[in-house]
Amino acid sequence: MPIEIESPEQLGYGNIRNNLSESSYTDAFFRDIPLPADLRDLVLCYGSHAGHEGLRRLIAQESADAARTQGSALRPEDILLTIGAAGALFIIATTLLEKDDEIVVVRPNYATNIETPRAIGAKARYIDLRFEDGFALDLEKLGAAVGPRTRYISVTYPHNPTGVCLDETQLGALVRLAENRGVRLLVDETYRDMVFGELPPLAAAASPLVISVSSLSKTYGLPGLRTGWIACRDPQLMEQFLAAKEQIHICGPVLDEELAYRYQMHKAEHYGPIKADIAEKFAIVKDWMDHQNDFEWVEPGGGCVCFPRIKHPDGLDLDQFYRILLDKYGTYVGPGHWFEMPRHYMRIGFGWPAKEQLRDGLEALGNALRDAVA
């Protein structure tokens, strides 16, 4: 997959001065996690197959807090820890899909939501989000795509790579559609904590047919801990997910899950500063968009990425543009083909770089475009 082959990790961080390709917040440090003196006494055994009980309890408690205003709460047994959100998506696809089954998937989307079903031999019915429509989800078109072999609908909100969000009314309509058609709804809500306004409801709390996926990677800059989870109120399905996890990797890394648990215990202390920093960085991107004429966007409503496009790509050598952008200006973005979109689209991640690098990288986009045209 291009998004993996061309990732900054593979390219080498030392070859990039302004990394605007990341889809997460700035990476956290080990020192950011409060550690007990007895951590050296942690037994490095096979852990709970469902995952660290304390961490699952804390994740469920967040749901209970939200349920006071948003409906049903999740219980610890409704949470299954996974190797990141990517591991969760793999477990879900390999559990629910067989060859010639169908999914309805919103596109563009995170590669695992598309590539794993393809590898299984499932057929995807795509609901393509259009720039001209503000990347808005067409529920009528989505409903029409659901057929007798549809096993689940797959959406990501806040959306990666556009940053478009669903409000509570839209999410409710999506849940009702799934219930009326008798199919499951997969909501990748990894960016939920980064919504610019009021937090949306936890999707899995809405119905036993809804499966939520999340992680600590994106909002909290902890991708190296590889800790994500599946949430679902259907106990039989959760038992199937657990069986799939056991076949893939038995349990999660006990050290990763212990560190994630310690971070989660103090997460509120990090959340405010992270939200404030993302807001400041988003303001930098918005100001840049407002004062240039080469790029256009659908303004995101959450997350730490956006998906602008070059206004006038006709006749432009896009390979040369991206080459100049990196080689001359040291700036890296996620080109559209990472998401099966035209290459004049690009994902800009504004949460990961420092503000100075973000400003320099945005300026480089305009400079590289003018150099490519000259």
C-alpha cells in the first residue's frame, strides 16, 4: 500500500524538515506517563486476553460519564483491547467477512478499512465523499448501497483525511439506518476527542449493532504503545472478536497496556493542553488558507488533519511538485493517492509538527507549486 511504503517512517524522519504527513498529535515522551516505583515488578507473562482490566474499566467509565447525557453506558466487558485501532479493524473484518460478502464503506478512508476486506475477497460498495458536496455523507445513497450480502457499514468520524464530522442527529440517523436494514455499523472514532466543539456521543453506546474502534494513538500522541480497542454491546459478537484476537496474537503486550493504563489514569491532565495546542495549530492553517489562492479546502470540524486540493492542477506535473516540495523545501505531505484520490489532493497533518515547522511547511507548499509551474 502506498500509504505504508511512502510513510515518513520508511522514508526516514531525518530526510524531512517539515513533516505535515502525520495523522496524529505530537508524539508523547515516556516521561509524560506517571510511573509507579513498582513497575519493575511487573510480570511479563501472557496478559488478560481481553486486555488490561483496569484500562478497560477506565474506558468504560468514560462511556458511563457520557451516558448521563447521551444514553446507554458501556461496561468493561464491552471493551476489547487491541494492537492499535489497526488491529481492531483487522479483527473486525476477519471476523465478520468471508469471500463474496459485501461491505459498504465511506471513501476516502483509512487503508485498513479497505485493504483487509479486499484481501479476504469481500466486495466493497463505496460511498465516495465529494469535495463539491463538502465531503458530506449522503445517507440516502448509503442506504441504497446496502444489500442482502452486506455485513457491515464502515465509516470514520471525525473523518480521516478530511476532518469532516457528524453531529448527534446525523449519527442517530446512521444508527437507525443500520438497525432498519439489519446490518452492523462500524464507526472508527479514533479522532473523537479532537472534535472542535462538543464531543459527539460514543457510537457503540447507541445500539448493540454498532461497533466502535478507538485508540490512544491519534489524540494523545502514543502510537508507540500500540493500544487500541473495540467497543460493542453485543456479548456474542465480542466473544467472536476475542476468539479472533487470540488466534492473531493471544493478548496485548502487558507493558504497553500497563503504561496505557497509567496514562489513562491521568489523561485529563494532558487533554486540555493538547486541545489548546491543536486549536492554535488549526488557526495557523486556517489563516494560511484564507491568505493564499493556490489551494482550496473543506474546512474540518475536528481531528488534526485536513484534505485540501490544488485549485488548478491541469497541466501541472504533480510528480515534480511533490519532488520539489520534499527535495528543495524539506516538506512532506500525504498525497491523494494514499487514499485512492487524485494526486492534486493532499492530506496535511497539523497536529504533529511544531508551529514553526507547520508555518514553514505551509509556505513551502505555495513555493513548490510556483516552482513546478515555472
